Amino acid sequence: MSKRANFEIGGELIAPNTRRTVDLPVSSLSDHTPVTMSAHVIHGKADGPTVFVSAGVHGDEVIGIEIVRRLLKSAAIRGLRGTLIVVPIVNSFGFINKSRYLPDRRDLNRSFPGSEGGSLAARLANLFLTEIVSRAEIGIDLHSAAIHRFNYPQVRVSPKDAKMRELADAFGAPIIMESPIRHGSLRQAAKDHGTSVLLYEAGEGLRFDEVSVRVGQVGILRVLKSVGMISGRGVASATARTQFCPSSKWLRAPMGGLFRGLKAGGDAVRRGEILGMVSDPFGEHESEIVAPFDGIIVGRAVMPIVNEGDAVFHLAQILSVDKTEDAMGDHSSQLAGDPMFDEDEII
């Protein structure tokens, strides 16, 4: 059998059965400090798919960075087939400044495909697309909610994408949401390059959430197992039923004041059920936030101070409250007993 070819990225060659971190130059700060986008490449000895895993597209979304750190330390990826490209921090500028955005106030995830001679956001988007995305058949992009909001662990897939739906099922997150592709997003640009991207959303900006991190780590390993890149030894299969949600809606504060949420992420609720209240500081006026349909809370605000129109609950549509409650209970039980979640795996 002929030896597998080297993997080329950023002008460097990575031999089979080796791993290396490659620094891709992005720009310089105003004080001349160089900024790079670092990619860790694991180039397996045997042939297989090329998959990228990215985090930190939004600089304040740190949960994905922790998921990546644990993934790269996991024993499950030893002997990997194919090639895995991992970028822990795509938006270094935002990460340094603890900000969702770049210094030019642009959202990187609305700046794709970008260009070599455009704005800072456009240049970074172009670099990520040409050096990382275009080399892979599949991508897993890790996100959290923005600051002062929390997302229950969920995987988002494009409508009518059977391939990604299969990988989402393999991931085994509690919730799969069908989410349209937005103009200028990584998913749109990747699709144009023939790369399918699975989007994982969990937790809150600038905060760690242990459950969200563990669900993300084991989910990625399950996907790698499903495409034949790892043997999956020691990777627990998803036994709890995933809840598929075809649509969702943000419920907004009916008035400004103090928000009190009565329901948490992952709670199944019935139409007409009171989810929370907004009151004025004097207690003279109070407005209820009511579920407009049977659903599951996939996101919610955690900041008690709200203005009229602020998004407070993200409610995803479900077919059966009773079945959803059972599924969420199964996920909680699996999380408590899954061998992937032993303390020895937290490195």
C-alpha cells in the first residue's frame, strides 16, 4: 500500500501520522504586534475524510474553545484516520478584547466569503474559508449565546440537508433545530464550497458551562466515529432520543423593567403557560410572558434588566409536551451516567 500524501496548509507540509500547530498570519495590531489564526492539524496515517472543527468565530463565545481543548487531549482521537483541522480561536481580535466582534465592529459570521483586499473582517473570513473550510468535506462550528443569554445544548442544521441531519443525529445533542442559512454566514460560504457545516450552540458568552462543554465534546467524537475517522472505543453512544424542532420564535419583553423567568432552558411548556414576568421597579405594573404554542425553551435571557422588545425566551416548536419531557429526562439521566463524562476525561 502506497504511503499517504503529506497534508499542505499555510505553506507547510504535515506528514501522515503526525500532528502540528500551524500559525496562519492574519494582520498586525496597531502597535505592530502580529496576529495569527492558529490551526492544529492531525493528519492520520490512513485515508479518511477531512473535517474541521472551529470555535471562537465570535470572540466572546469561550465554551467552544474549551470543547476544542478537551477534544485535542482526548485519547479517542489517537490513531485517527483522515485529517482533522481544529481552529480553537478564529477571531483572535474579539477573543483578546472579550468581544463578539472585530475591531471594525463587524460580525465575522456575516462577513463571508470575504476578500483578500476588503475590511479586516472580510480578510479574516477569506483566510478561514480558503485555508480551512475549502480543504474539508465536513465542518463542526461551535457557538454559544451572546452575553446575558443562555442556549440549551442544541445542534442546528440547514433545511432539507439529509446528510447534516444524519450527522446531527449522530452528535446526540438534546435538541436538533432546523435553521435557515443566513446571508454572509460561514454555513452559506461553506455550502458554496461544497462543505457541509454542523452548528453547535450551547451556554452563554464569556462563561463556562460544564454540561454544555461535555455535550459538545462527546458529540464531536460521535460524529468522527460516524464518518469512520475514529474507532469510537470509549465513546458512549447516544441513547436518549433527540428532540427535533422544525421552527422557533423569540418571545420579547412586553415592557421595560425587571424580568423574572419562571422556566429554564430545556423545559417543555404548553400553549398558554406563563413563562415569566416583567415588572416595573415600583411593582405597580406587571406583564406576563405566555407561551404562544407548545414548545421547548432552547434559549433565554439571564439579565433581569430588560427594555421593551428585548428577546427573553427562545421557544422551539414541538409536537408533544409529554414526549419531550420524557426525552429531556432521558438526556439528564444519560449525562449523569455516560462514561465519557467521568472526571478523568476533564483534562
